[in-house]
Amino acid sequence: MKIFEKVKKNKLLSAVILAYGILFATMPDKALAAVNNSMYYVFEMLMIMPVIFILTSLAEAWVPKEVIINSFGEKSGFKGNIFAFLLGSFSAGPIYAAFPVCRMLLKKGAGIANIVIVLSTWAVIKVPMLANEAKFLGPKFMAMRWVLTTISIFIMAYFIAKAVKKEDMPQELETDGQAVSVNQDYCIGCGVCVNICPKIFYMEGKKAVARKEAIAGPIAEKVSKAAEACPGKAINYTL
Amino acid sequence: MKLPKLDIFTLSLWLITAGLFLFFLFKDKKKTLNSTKIAKGMMGGLLGDLMGILFLIGLILTFIPPETIRTFLGKSNVFLATVISALAGSVTLIPAFIAFPLVGSLVKVGASIVPAVAFLTTLTMVGFVTFPLEKKELGLKFALWRNSLSFVFALIIAFIMGVIA
């Protein structure tokens, strides 16, 4: 049963392993050549992965996101655009992890243009990823794409801010009334909440889930700490 | 077996990163070490897909001859290849982290960079799969505008790269 679950979790890897299994049985020399070809890329990845890993952790810990978030409101102008750009560039996680962050920013008064900038830079321009791109496609390729993408993002922000108004956006989202909940759409499965507060949070498959318990005292403090640390801003709680 | 060389670029990245890490470790040991836990969790979830893609690259390079890659993704019909790559990038949801080695391997054997750029840019910026989520959080009008403009700009970026690279 456990093996079946593992296969289900790693569909791509399982399919590739299966393909290799069949190959080694039918044409072993080709299979060996394929392994050799792959090993080149495995080593390249190993050479760059610790760098990406460390840069991602440092950005998580040391970029003062709270300061950045509090510094772009409706009238923050060009400075606000730059802050939005920095926030997106130093955040980790896929683009959908940025949606709840954007909602929070809207609530704090950020303009549409800045939301576009945060979302787009979050998606395309991330400092640790730039290192990875330069490694596999060359520093020149990376630098050119970075410049062109940055220009495009600012043009898009300008146009979308003209086309979409705040009234076009949904106002309040419903919560399910639980004391603590993890939004499954946005959990990236990093496990940081489980580390901080294992009494409430646990992993179920690749996602974190919250136990249905009332929270009070020291636990409440830990829950708010976990919610703050959550890179996807996926934890909702009411105290 | 051919192994990659440690180039000057990677070496300098290592030195800079190690320097930064030591600096912040010295500044606040606990905070810095704690942050590695978050990164570990995020990357741990990717490891399976990452290994899958890396070994898929070996299969592609062994079984699809470079001439075929050059014909379909090469310079002969760049426009069609680019539009198709941009569409493929829009509907797939794999982290860019994993896509770089795959795209890099294809470019190395002769694929044009124009479809490569289009794919990489729409992959991260246009989200077909995440569209319903974006719509729910930020509204239909915003999601439509952002995704379609991103698609158009991905094509523009790709063709400009093709001209100046």
C-alpha cells in the first residue's frame, strides 16, 4: 500500500523509472547511454542546488518583508513599484502562493499596478532561480531575459491598472468558521508550521492540515508565529 | 562518463553565497539556521519531480536524434514552434527550477532559443491551471487581463531575444 502511495505522489519519477526498467530489459546499451546522458545533468544540478537552497533560505529569513509590505499604498508612486518588484523577487514558492499575499496587499491599500508587479515578478524573477537559469542556459541568456521581462512587467502594470479597477475585484472571502485552518490551495507543503507548532499542524500527504482544536494561551502564540512564517500565507486563524 | 566542469560562473556563485551565509550565520545563528528548514521543506517536495525530469532528459537525448529536435524546435519554423511552446508553457505547471535543465538540454542540441524563451516565460507567468484560483482571489477581469497580456509579452520577449541573442 505504501509503495502505491509513493507512486501516486511521484507520477513522473515512477513513469521514468518504469521506462528505464523496460529499457534495461530490452536494450541495455541504450539504457546505459541514457543514464550517462542524465548523470551529466544530475551533476550540474548538484553543483547549483546548494547555492539555490542557501539563497532561498537567506531571502526567507533576512529580507524585511513586513517593512516592504507596509511601504506601498495607493500613492506610493514609483518607490512603491520598486518595493513591489523587490517583494516579488525575494519571495519563494510558485505563483499561486502569491494570490493570498496580493489580497492582503490590496487590503492594505496597494494599487492594481503594484499587484501586477508583485505577481509577475514573483512568477518570473526570483533571485535564486536566476542563478539556476544562468547555470543551465548561460549568464547572457539569463541577463537578457531578465531585462526584457522587467520592462514588460512595468508596461503590463501600467495597462492593467488602466483597464481594471478595484471594484472589479472580489471583496471579502468566506472562511469556514474553524479556529485554525490551512488553505489547501496555497499550502506548498514546506512543513514549517508543523515544525513551529506540531500540536496543531500535521502533514497529510504533501499538505499541512490543522487539527480541529480550540487554541488558547501559548498555543495561540505559536499558531500566529506559524501563520507569519508560512511562505504561502495559507494559515487562517481566529483567536 | 562526461562530467560537467566547475566553471568560473558557478564558482563565483558558490563563493558569494558561502560568504553571505557565513555573514548572516554570524549575525544571528538561530534565525539563519531556522530558515534553512523552510527551504529544505520546499525543496524536498520537488525532489521527486526533479529526478524524474533529469532522467527524462537522458531518455530524450538518447532516443530523439538532435536532427529531429532541430527540425521541430530549430530555426526553420520558429514562429509555429514558438507559439506552440508558449501554449505548452501556459498549460503546464512545473516549477521553473525543474524546467531550466530540460530547456537547457534541448537548446544545447540545437533547439532555437526563441521557443525556449517563450516556454520558460509563459510557464511561470501565464497560469491556465491556476486561472480559477486567480479569478477567485483577484477577480475575472484582472485574471483575464494579466494572463493574456503576459502571453503576448512572452512572445514579444522571445522574438526580441531571437533577434539580439
